[in-house]
Amino acid sequence: MRRTAMKLYTKKGDRGQTSLFSGRRAAKFDPRVAAVGDLDELSASLGLARVAFPQSDDLLCGAQKALYKISAIVSAEARQIDILLDDAEIAALEIEIDRASDALPPLRDFIYPGEAEASARLHMARAVARRAERSIAALEAPPAPDNALAYLNRLSDLLFALARLADQQSGHGDRMLGG
């Protein structure tokens, strides 16, 4: 007996609305839906960065898992759910930022992103992380939890440090704006 696979399309969004985890139907241009979309794009960008900079695969995969948590929290609105973003996840990012920064020369000026493919992908993910952070910061009642914003802020810092590290490891180093 052949089992029928679940179809990927539901046709429920054909008229410009989607369902949030809270159960509310929202327009696809709703700020909360847009914020979840930005988090999804960030996760996809991290996937590209993982392929290009495999030594950070576990770290970036962990970030993708955290983004799913943040997406669920944002999509739940005021609905109580059993998904939390732990402050220890933010502290872990800070440790990794310090580790990467310690291996780099001091930053003296703005840099041009992307001297190597891996750094270009990491910088692109950083820019998407900043956009996701702005989208979530703009949410009104109920706002996103402060630690979600802190996580995204640290993640973008980590991606910047990893991009610089990728350039250094590729033999390019930083290309400074003033140089």
C-alpha cells in the first residue's frame, strides 16, 4: 500500500495571508510576518556561510537552531509556549566572538566586505542579521523578548569576526577603507 505524502502547498496563503503560531491570520506584509521572514532568510544565509566556512559549521548550525526558537517566539505573539531562548546562548556567542577576535589584528578602519568567498557569505549573513534585528525591534505589542534582540546583535558581531577570520585564513586579510 502506497502512502500519500503530505503536499507542500495548502493554498491557504494564496490571498495574501498566512497563519502565525498564535493562531492569528495575518497579512503577509504584517510586520510580525516580515520579521519571521527575515529570520528565515538569515537562516538560509547561515546555511550558505556554513558551506563556505566549514570550520564554523557547528557554531552556525547552533545559530540556526536559535533562530527557529526566535521565530516561534515572535510568531506566538502573546500565546504562552514552551520555547525559550536561554541567556547562555548569548553568552556562548560572546565567547566565540572573543575567540575569533583574539586571532585577528586590531581593526583600524572600516573594511570592505568579501575578500574571499567565505567572508563574502559571512558578511552577507551579517547584513541579513542586522535587518532581522531591526524588524524584530520594530515589533509592537507584544514586543519580542529583549534576549532575542541581544542574540541577533551578538550573532551579527560574530559573523563580522568570522568574516574577518575567513579573509585572514584565505591569505587576504582586511581591505581597509583608508588603505
